[in-house]
Amino acid sequence: MKKRWVIGIDEVGRGPLAGPVTVAAVAAQIFNFSAQGGSASGGQFSIFNKFPMNQFPIFKTIKDSKKLSALQRRKWNKIIRHNFLSSIQSVSPSIIDRKGISHATRLAVSRCLQKLATNYKLQTTNFEILLDGGLHAPPEYMHQQTIIKGDERVPIIAAASIVAKVHRDRYMVRLHKKYPMYGFDRHKGYGTVMHREAIQKHGLSEYHRQSFCQFLA
């Protein structure tokens, strides 16, 4: 029996025409947990079924960021950041253009876990990692599982989705002050009609993903 860190990971900003892709990790320490197997390839991941909800009652009411209003997300973000460890990493449009969005997302996940371990002096061998959708941690993290619709099914992944969303949205609002003609504060870089029309009128900024906007050239 040992104390472990269960870590939820989610990303936001995979599909926009502008801005970074952002990954957040939220970590909760759990006690009296015995990991059994636990690798992504070795059968059922025990922490997914045995997460001790009674240790973290706030998780009983948390929702995926997409099901919350902006105000609700900001309130939840404060609660999460106050009660749990977290780290956030963003990868720029230039790297997305050079290496592709899949590489950029993997890089953000890797950096997020490294930052979490470094900032809080944690042993990565004690990590139990749950990731949303198609996300994967680097192979050296032995105890990990990717869960389809994890942001809807696993509270700590939902927490990570909120932290990532709030962080990236705030960044895009700041970016709007530099480039108000694109309306980043409204669509956060996604390909809305308003955004596409602004690109056709003003061209691309340095914060646009060239590889995502070729069809608008």
C-alpha cells in the first residue's frame, strides 16, 4: 500500500485556426491505494474503477468544461487550482505548423507532466495518469490510460479540461487586444464565419496556424 498521485490530463485548442494548443494536468494525492497492473496495455486500469470519490467530494458535482458557462468555468478553475496541484503547457502555432498538431499535443502532454514533477518535487513512478480522448503520455510513464470521453466520465479529467480551457481562453482574450480585427475574444481562434471573413479581409497574423488556413488563402 502506498500513496500515489492520480493525474487527469486534457487538451483544448486542437482544431482552431489560430492560437496554441494547451494541455493541463490536475493531480490529486490518494492514500491506501494498491496499484494492480495499471499500464495502458495491461488489462483494466485499476484507478479508473477504484478512484476514491469519498476523498474528494468536490468531484461529485464537477462537469466537463464544454457543459459549463464561461463564468462557471472560471469559478471551478479557482476551486481546482486552490485544492489540487496543476500544471499547464501550451505549444505555439509555429511548432504546430512545423511538426503537426499531433506532435504539438504530445509535446504539451510531456512538458505538462515534467513541469508537474519538477514544480512539486514529485516522483513520476507514483503517477497514475488518466488522459482524455486520443491523448497519450510518453511511454516511460508506465501507469497510464487513455479514456474515450474521459472529460465526461472521469472527474479529474473534467477538472483538467476546465483548467486548460480557462487558461487558453484568457490567452486568446489578451491576444485580441493586439489584433482586435480578428475577434479572438469571441471565437478564441476557432473557424467561425466571423473569423474566416476577418482572415479574408486582413490576412493572417503571426498567431494563425498557416497549415490550418491554406484553404482561406
